[in-house]
Amino acid sequence: MSTVEALEKNKVKITFSVDSARFEEGMDYSYKKNRNQLSLQGFRKGKVPRKMLEIAYGKEVFYEDAVNFVLPDAYEAAVKETDTKVVSRPEIDIETIDDNGVVFTAEVFIKPEVKIENYKGLKYNKEDTSVSDEEVNSYVDAERRKQARIIDITDRNAELGDIVNIDFKGYMDDEAFEGGEGTGFDLELGSHSFIDNFEDQLVGAPIGAELVVNVTFPENYGAPDLAGKPAKFEVKVNAIKAREIPELNDEYVSDTTEFETVDEYLTDVRARLTMTKVTEADNRKREQLIEQVGDIAEIDVPECMFDNEVDKMFENFANSLRYRGMPVEQYLQMINQTEDAIKDGFRAQAEKQVRGRLALEKIAETEAFEITEEEIDAEIDRIAKESMIDREKLLEIMSIDEKDSLKDDLKVQKALDLVLNEAAEA
């Protein structure tokens, strides 16, 4: 029989036990795991009977691995038996341990109580989702640049927007510094790929020019030995190239898009830009209202819930970097930041998300939302399609807890839909 004792706000102590039969299984497991490391004169290594080892070394020699064997299942069973909504890692203590079994205590933080009223009729700032001619033209110009031909320039000096091929070598106090040298490097003037006003000083340079470019590294530059310091680069201009951007006409549209005329193409661009704006505005509306329900709710959130959300956000961030082929350690070194600094940047958003989620869960409970089997099936179909996993395979690998979590997520979505539908423009 497991029991729960309140310790302080949102923290409890769960007391639970493992009986003698189950603990004996753990002791036997520990003996088999450790017998090759324990020796006794007169016996071959690994062949000493357990009772003999217990007499020689004391039963305690097997306790650690025996406890590790029985604890996970016992703790999980106690949490389920007491219906404790745990939100932190447990702090485990052993109260008693002997032939009769083990008595454990686990101190944990639990999901906080939430009070929320007046969540209908919240106000939000409506955004203008119309698309201007300038935005359409800017998009089209960017697409035309992608289709541009690169041509060699031989009859003029370098201009903004040109691509210059350069050799360069950097010096600080007349000493070349590491990482400041390159040959045959293509640099687009005006792209701000290089520091300070490096690119501006190449405007007007002819092919074959050899010049000195003076710069000052930014204070927050990734290499501490260069940050904030003046330097000079010896630069040679090897070649000048330019983009020959195609003219916007029916021929260009027919060759590069699914449309035949400029008018059809521009109409489609405007529609797609409008759709993007509407989607982004809807997302920001959702964010506004989630933040509002979190703000109006009375919740004393345990810090560990914020910490867990920050860790989750950082892991997602690290995974996105790995997907692009960059280890997170390399990224942190490149921007001269620490993991803790990145996590600090996630903190405010994590707090909003945790408070908003808790508030929406309470709204779902207040409204007594239920989820049908059809809704669960539809959500599993959606996940399978997006993950490109066979539906039956997905069902096989989903645990009971994950299915329950899926149901909770659908209830939260219903609560958010309610808040969205009842909200009004500010």
C-alpha cells in the first residue's frame, strides 16, 4: 500500500515498498551480476555460493544493484496507485532494507492546482493580412535573382551587387592571424558577409587591384582575441562578376513556372503571400491568447516545470542543428556562447508555454471535454502521415502513456479552439 504525504506547496512524499519475494529477485539478480567480481579462498571465481559471499562480505554488498533492479517498477506502480501527477524527477531515499524487503520514499513536485475564470471573450490584436504591390514585386525580384546568369565583367570596376573573386590575408599589429586568409573567394558586395565595412572598400576596385582594407572587429565577435580590435586585410581582386537577371515577361514565366502569362503568375504570387500572412497572423493570434489565459490563471508553477520545458526546447534546437549537419557544440563555439546562455534565452517563452498549457488543461476540465475514438483515430492518421510511418506500425510503438498523452493534447486543442472562437478583436 503506497501513501502520499503533503510536504509543501506542490511537493509530496510518496512512501512505497517492495515485498520480500520481489526483493529476493533483486538480490539474486545482483548476485549473478557481481559474483565474478567477488572472490573467496577455496572457490573458483564466479562459483562462490551467494550465502557464502553474504557471510564474507555482508548482504549489503548486493543491495545497490538489487535496489536498482526493483526500484523503477515499484516507483512507477506507486505513482499510478496514488494517482500522483508527478512533474519532477524523484528524490529517492531508502527507509528500511532487510530480508522483509525495502521501504522507499520519493519526494516529488506535482502538477499545480489551477484556477481560471473569464477565459471567454478575450481580446486580441488583429493583423492586416493584405499584400501590397511592393511585397509582390519584392518576391518576384528575389525569384528572378535565383534564375540569374552569372556573367564576367571586364569593362568596368566593381559595383554594389557584383560578385568579386578575391585573395585576402588579415593582419593585426602586422602579424597575420589564424583564419584570416583565403584565396579565390567569391564575395557579393553588399551582402554583409564580411565584417564592418570590408565590402564597401572594394566598391570601385578594378580587376587586378591590390589594396589594403581596414576594419574593426565587432565587440561580440566569436574569436575573443580579435573582438573589438582593429585589423587590416591585404586584398587582391582577381575577377568581377555580375548577375544577369532575366526580364519579367510571359516567356520567363512560361519557362520557370507553371503559368503562361505574367498576370497569372502575379495573381498566384499574391494569393500565396496572402495565405502565408494569414497563417502567420493566425499563429500570432494563438500565441497572444495562450499567453493571456496563462496570465489570467492563478497558478503557482514549480520551477522544475519551467526547467523541463527549457530542456525540451534546447533539445529541439540541438536536433534542428544536427539535422543541418552542425553539432550543437560546434555552433556554441562559433557564436561564442554557452549552453546555459542559450537556455536562458528560452526561459521567458518556456514560462509562457507552461502556464498556457496548464490553463488550457484546466479549461478543458471545466468544460468537461471528451475525446471520441474517431477523433483519436483521425489524430493517429495525421501523425502517421506527417511522420511518414505506417499507421499500424505507429500503433505498435505507441505506449499506453503516449496514447493517454495524445488524448490530453486533443482536449487542450479543444480548449484552445473554444478560446479562439470566443475571442474578439481589441
